[in-house]
Amino acid sequence: MSEATDQLDQQLRSEKELVELMGCAQRLHANPDFRRLIEDEFLMKEPARLAMMSGDPIISREDREDAMKMAQAAGHLKRFMSATFQRGRAAESNIVQINAELDDVRAEEAND
């Protein structure tokens, strides 16, 4: 195997891993318990509650700051899930291209 083939094989493995992670995210997203606990409670209701806490002058400044940081965690998870879907979809397209390149490289190597 040539260096070009090795690199393409490594790329292919990486892209397949991204597609596999997207599959995990899709299965989670389809799970009603995940949707109820994570999407409804953690991503929607909990940030609102924590944002209100962060503005409550009765609690300590440190607790208000902690509440705001925890409220932001939901945004980080939402962005992570979205990025996982986007990277997975891009990887699906890349796999087709990489396989075509591998076929070309292997055909060229066979002719040498």
C-alpha cells in the first residue's frame, strides 16, 4: 500500500466514525425518554429557571454566577448535538469521494 492509500484509508475511518457518532445522536434524539429529560427539561425548562436564579439579588453573587454558567451548559449541549449532525452529514458525502479516490489510486498502483 502506498502512502496515498494509507492516508485515504485513515480519512475514510475518520469519516465513518463521524457517521457512527451521528447515528448515536439520531438514536438518542428518537428516544422519547431522551427527548423528555434532555430536550424538554434540560434544554428548555432548566435554563429558564437558572437564568431567573442568576438575576435574583437574594442569593450570593457566586451562586448567581454559577446559575448562569449552568444555564449556558444547555446551549453547549445543543450546539454539540447540532454539530454532530452536521459533521455526520458532511462525512457521508466525504465517504463517497474518498472511496472514489481510493479506487483511482488503487487502479493507478495496479498499473504501475
